[in-house]
Amino acid sequence: MDGEGFYRDLGDGRYASTSWTAGPWSPKAQHAGPPSALIGRALERHGARPGTRIARVTIDLPRPVPVAELDVEVRTVRAGGRAELLEGRITAGGTPVLLARAWRLVAAPADTPALAPVPPVPPVPGPQPQQVMAGAYLDGYVSAMEWRFPPGAPGAPEPGFDTPGPGTVWARQRVPLVAGEEDTPLTRALTLADSSWAVAFELDHRKDLVINTDVTLLLHRDPVGEWLCLRSATAAAPGGSGLAHGELHDASGDCGRIAQTLLVAAR
């Protein structure tokens, strides 16, 4: 592997992608997690003000993000004292490969009720062997993350990416987003969020073409710590499309939601 992070900062909004960014389908195309986090990093730095936070990021993926040099741009769509709408894009060789919109909101007051509408997830399991995924390229993003699947029910198949979902996994980055920098709660969450549908594999992605066109991350509070947990499931219908919907947890509990539209087509 080259580089000490998913990216190297070249200055002026330009970044060199390292081979850690390569996704499971090709060593030349990135997993959407790292570039989602890269645009998230730019969004949270753009006009940042104390007492505000990024509450929602929606990523659209018009084409594969190549393992190449990338340009990152962000602008303000709507400025406000309590709510701001931001927009960003990543281009490769002048071609847009990722589009993003985010809401930055004023932080809720201290007397806001702490609500936990979903059951807690199992604790982080102990160390496990490196995870595999049938037919996937494993020497990029899959290996750049540490994955730990909680044990299943007695007699059930061993949980993992090749076990049909719904699924639950704890994960953390082995490398930083940008070499030499500390990650933030938002970038950690975005680095992982695009993996939600893989944890929830219930459609046969080897028989049919199944791929997500977008990812939306909604955080009702900022996640804490390196380890984050996805609990995900899939919905689909004949004549429709797929929907991967996930919960994001940290060691303290529920902190957000993830939604992804799935293109489902015959190969």
C-alpha cells in the first residue's frame, strides 16, 4: 500500500488518492466512503462557526470516483444564523464524480431530551481475522478498515460480508482520511456510511447488478470514538429499486441514520 492515509493533501483543494481508497469492485475505482469523507471534511471547514454542526450530508455518485488526483470545491447555498445549506463537489480531470449537499445547524440546547428510539447494539467483539468478500478486491478500502461482526445465533452461519443480511458490524479506520491529520466525528462517520448496504447484503450482487447511487448520512448527535457500528437492512420490490437503511451507533448508543438508493438490474 502507498501513502499513510486515504489521501495526501496537495494544497489548493487538490488531493492525491492512495491505493487505500480502492473499492471492492476494482483497484481503479474508489469505494465511496473515503471521497464522501473528503467532501465532508471540506464542508465542515467551510465557514465553520462555534455552536453549529453538520447534521445531514447527502452524497450523489454520478460516476465512479477514480483512484487519481481529485479537486474539491465547496460553496454556501443559503447562509443563516441557525441553518446553513452547503454544496460541494469532487472532480477528477475536470469531470464531476461526486456531488454533495449538507445542512449545518445550530446545536440543540442543553435541556433537549436525549431520545433513543432503537434497541442498543451488541458491544464491540474481540479481534477477528481480516474479513473477506467473495469476488471482491480486498487490498484497498476493505483492508484499510478493521471489521468486527458480533456473533450470530447458535447454529447460524458465521456473520460476515458473505452472510445474507440484515447485518451488524463494528468498524474503525486503520489509516487516517488525510495523511498527517486527525479525523473528525463527521469524517469517521462518512468514511463508514457507504458500507451500510454491504453489511445489509440481501440482494444477490453477484447474480444481478446491485449498486448504490447515493448515500445520505443524518446525525442527531456527533459520534464519539474510533469504533462505529452499522446495523443495516435492505428493502426491495419487483419493478422498483432497492433501499438500504441503516443505523449508526457508537459505544454510547444510537447517533444517526444512513439511507442508500440501490440500482437493481439484470447483468
